[in-house]
Amino acid sequence: MRAAVMRIVALLLAAVLPGIASSAAMAQQPRLGMKLELMSIRTRSGSPVPVRLRLEYNEPTYLEGTLELQIYDALEFPEESDRIATIHREGIVLAGADYETILLLPPLETSDARNWAVRAWFRPENGDRIALSSVPELRDPAEPFDLLLTSSLERCFLMCSVGDQPPATQIDPEREYLEERLLLESLEEDWTRTVNHCVQWDIRVFSEDPITHCAFDVILLQSGVLRKMSDGQLQGLRTWLFAGGSLCICERNAVTGRELQFLRDVLRDGLQQDSDLLLDADGQLLLPDPDQTGILMARRELGRVVLLTGEQDYRQQLADRDVAHSVIRFLWKVRQDYQPGGDEDDSPQALLRALRRYFPDAEIDEYGIRVSDSFNRRSILNRTQMGLSFVMINGSYYLDPGRLPRLRQVTQIGQQLWPRESELLAVAERDLLPRDIRMVPVSVIALIMLGYVLAVGPLDYLVLGRFRCRRYTWFLFPIVTAVFTVITVQVAQKYLSSKDTGGELVITDLGENGQLLRQTRLETLFYGSGTTVRNDYRRSLLAQAGNASAIDDFVNFRLTTPSLVARDQPLFYRGNPPQSFSADQSVRQWSPVTLRSLTFSPDVAELPSVPWDDVSLVSTEEGRVRLRELLTSMSQSEPGEYLSYLDINGERSWLKQQGTEISSWALPLISAIPAGNDSQPGVSAIIAQFSPQGGSTLEDLSMADPTDETECVLVVARVQRQTVEVFRRKYLLAEALPPLGSRAASGTGAVADGDAR
């Protein structure tokens, strides 16, 4: 009896003591809370995500450690398969007070669920990690933090309005008007599946790091803000602008010489050669032309600037519809050939082609558009908020004729704005694989199979039969199978393994005097066995290229059958991203992973010795001949092979294309790099160039408007082994160059030396 009682007591203690120990350990842990919230109601599509982080700590002792964030692309109850990144932010010191900062989360994958679940811990240098919960009462387990993001099935354009007053302290009618009037939706009010939003930031939280500005399409500086910006903020804004950003400056207050110098710098290409910005006796800006409306627009390197000045109300300046639309088109880099509310193809055949994107077997008959064979996907389609409905006729399902206007809106306008992956990703994934990889020849596979069949068939039967030992077949068969399995693996290793780890594509965009504006790096990791790769980065955005849940993936896989392609292992960020950090990437055996990084003002070992500021190289035939000769000479005297082409109005003229075998494999890769968005259906039908975003879709690689005859791009590529370096320079010409096909072989072009800005 006593023994039974003792066993019961022991079981109770075994069940209770761990809980008591856990409670005691939690009681000994410092009391630490956390709040995590977005800096804007909506986030820009495919961009980094700024969030406000607050660690609540009121203990009298110092606490130093690392903040661990695990990010899941899920609504709730996240599983390990939903994890898309892990971030360890190191060097956090809590000194008896709350710790508040703005984190820039990397541009990660976002599905149609529109939500990230973030699990957080704080790891002290000495002690167990402390779980951080969005609900203080729930710590075991901790409740994840929710971040509402933009769905991969919609487009969000985001403008940042920077003022000198905290948001929501007071309502400024002029500021409110500008934040609504300058949005892209002002051009077309019938866009669907898009979000146009403006977020208000205080100048005191506006970062000096230009990488942070990649969270926005446009930055709007309210009047008086320019004077309160630090030198670091002005320099960061200038770097982001030159790399392709769009900046609108409203200034009616007095400025000093420092701000005047900044405005002269960024607006230089919008001023005439014999005019400049000046200040009156009160420090007010004076435009060169007194008859102007107080609006000055200029292009500077890859970016664009709009200056609003004058004594009149901004609402009066933008009251004229044509003036307002001109400012909006310029600021958002809208294609010159885009016409809001233009002609649309309303024919049944056009609607059928659009609907077949979702119902591949849709047909037209005398009753309308029939989707019977794929009607089981109707509930999934409705979940995308397309709002389509169906009717049954003679036992088949047809699209409701009353919903045809809705179908036109979705397929002709909204679909054009969905984020799409660049074709460069598919080419890079193929061409950046190690060149010494070979597929196992069919003859070798056939030989192995023939040997296996002979070994387990006639050889087994005849040999064992000869010695009357056929009873050993059950031992010999597994041994033979294991031997041939090892042989097959060894043969596959020999052919598929590589001495290299994959290639690298580096795209560097240049400005005047060879200034480095931005750099995009595509790196393919490929190994014959599973491994983890660690690289260091500084002031960079890093993401897995081509791993986003784009609309094409949604249609091809989720509306039919689940994708059988395994998702790449999530990145592990260590340090203080994006300023200075290292990233760990786990790579499966024979499973390539492509990483994309974006850096402003990068370090380049050596630029090609090309006179980049000599506009005659692109504007005259004599200049192009000199450039061909220079590239040939460089290929003979310098390491690597050089290729080059000129892009004018979306047409390419190769200056040097034919070369050795080294450059031949890189030719498709270089050809796939977009100099300007084409006119194919998609967002490029509206916007010619995006502000830098660093996302996985590479939408921001375009740097010119193919419909603008005054813009041209010179591309020079250097190929060395598995590394392809591409250098691009955009030229703004005073006069339009004729199309490439219309130039005579001996023509001199339309622009003389020195006519480009």
C-alpha cells in the first residue's frame, strides 16, 4: 500500500515540478515587453517594410543581447514551412528605459494571404531567451505579432509625405490636398486591384540611409522641411534620387544657402544654361522665369524632381487638370504613350483570351462564354475578389453577361498592375549555373540499367543454379541492388557536381563622371551537396530572387494543382540589416538558389575604360565606330571579353556582339537585362521606370522610357569566367535620335557632341 502511494506521489511530483520550475524561471527573467507595428497602413508592393519597434524595459539593471525575429507568411498558427526569414538584430542595449527604433524588414515573399506573423524573442548575453508576445498575458506560448501587408494579387503605390509636425497633430488643408492630388490614381479613377496610399512621416524619424527610402515610390517634402533636414538626410535623399527615386519639394518658406545649393544640384537639368535658382532679400526662392506657374520639373541621373513654389495656394497651382496631370505623369514616370481611359478591346475574343488565364478551357458558343469544365475553381477565383458570377444554361456554366464590365475592368486594367517577375530571372537561373555541369548521358544510364538487369536476372539465375545455391538469391539480390545504387549515385555526382558554385551577374548603373549610382547583384548558389553559405553585406537589401508568390504562380499552381516545387530555405539575417549584416542561406543538393542584392554607391574594383561622358559615342555614327574599336582593343589587352549595345526607343543596336566562347554563353543573359519597360501587357504599359525597391521581381531594373525619344542607354558588359559585369549609362539628349532602323550606315546622327545633359 505504501509503495503504491509513493508511486502516485512520485508521478504527481514529476508532473508538477517542471511547471513549477518553468514558472520560477520565468519569474527570474527580466520583465520585457515589445510592440511591433507598421509605419504605414499599407506597404509598397515588393519593397522593404519599415516597422516601428519598441522594447519595454523598466528594470534598474542593464540588459544587453540580441533580438530574434522569425517571420512567417501566414495568417495565424504559422508552421515551419511558412517561415520566410529569420533576423537576429545584435547589439541591443536596454538601460532601464524603453528602447524604440525603426526597423527595415527586407523585401520578402508575400502571398495572397496579405499577412506576416512574427515570432519574437530577446536573447540576453547571459541567460535564456525571453519570449515576446503581442498579448502580454500570453507568453507560453507567446502570441505572434501580425503585420498586414499588400497581397501579391494587388498593386500598392506608396508616397511618403515628410512634415515638420508629428502626424495627426493638426490638419493642414494644403498638405492634405497635396497628399491626395499627387497620387497616381488621379490619372485614372477606374483602376482596380490597386491601392494608392500616402503615409505621413515626421522629419525627426526620416532616415539618413537611402536604402530606407526604397519603401516608397515618391517622397513629398512639405514646405519648411528642407531647412530642418540634416546634412546626412539631404545626402541620403540625393543618393536615392540619383538612383531612380522621385522627389516632390514644396517650398514657400525662406531657405539658406545650404538648401539653395541642394536645390540647384538636383534641379540642374531642369534649368536653362543661362539661368539659375536665386534668393530674394527675404530668402525666398526665385524661379528663373517669372511667368512660370511656380512649378519646376527636372530629371537628374535616374530620378525625377518636382519643385512647387510661389506665393499662391498649392490648390490653385494644381487646379488646372492638365497642369496637375503633367506633374503626376512626370513624378510617377508614366510612359509617354500612356493614355488614361484609352481605347479598350471589348470584343468577345479579347475577353475570352483574358478569361482563359483563369479558365484555360473556356469557350464561346451561342449562349456566351462557357466555363463548365473548370467550374470547380469558382470558389477559389471568387476568393481573389474578382467578383465574377455564373449562370447555368443546358447543364453548363456560363459567365453572367451582367458581369462582363467587371471582367473588362479586372483583365484590362487591374491585371496590368499586378507585380510580375522579370524575364531576366528565368534566364539567370539557367545561364548562371556552373558551366561544367553535365547531365548524365542516356547511354550511361542504359548501360547501368542493362548491367543491373543482367546481374539480378540471367547472371543470378545461371551462376547460383550452377552451384545449386539459388536459395541465396534473397541475400544476393539486396547486395546487388545496393551496389548498383552506389554506382548510380557516384556517376550522378561525377556529372552533376561542379568545381564552381554558380555564376554572378552584377549590374552597375553609372552617372556623370563615372559616378556609381546603384548596383544589383544576382548570385546563383549551386552545390553538389547540401551546405550553408554565409556572405557579408553593407547598406544593402537582400532577397531570394524569383521566390515571390506572383500572380503567375497563383494561376498556374493554386488554381489547378498545388506546386510540387519545394520552396527555398529561408534566409537568416545576422547583425543590423540593412546597414551591416551577414546572411546565411541553406542550399539543398543540386537545387540552385538565386539571391538578389541592391546597393547604392557601391564599391567597384575597376570600371571599363570607356569615356562615359562623351555623348558622341551614342549620338553619332563616328562615335559608335570609335566605341567598337575601343571595345575590341579592351578585349585584347584587358582581362575578360567585352560586349556592348545601345538601346534607343526600345530598339537595340549591338556595337560588339560576336566574340569567343566565353562571351557567347553570356549573350542571352545580357540581352535579357531590361533597359526600359516594353509595351507588353503588364504594369510596364503604364509606368516606364520604378523607384528602387530591391524586391525579388526585379521590376526596378528598368532605367529608361522606351517611348521617350530623348532617352537612350549605353550598356557595356565584361565577361570573366562565371562572372558577368554589366555597366549602364543613361543619356538625356537635347534632341530626339531617329529610330535605329532609319539611320543610314554612314549617318552622323541627330545630336552633336555636348548636347546631352
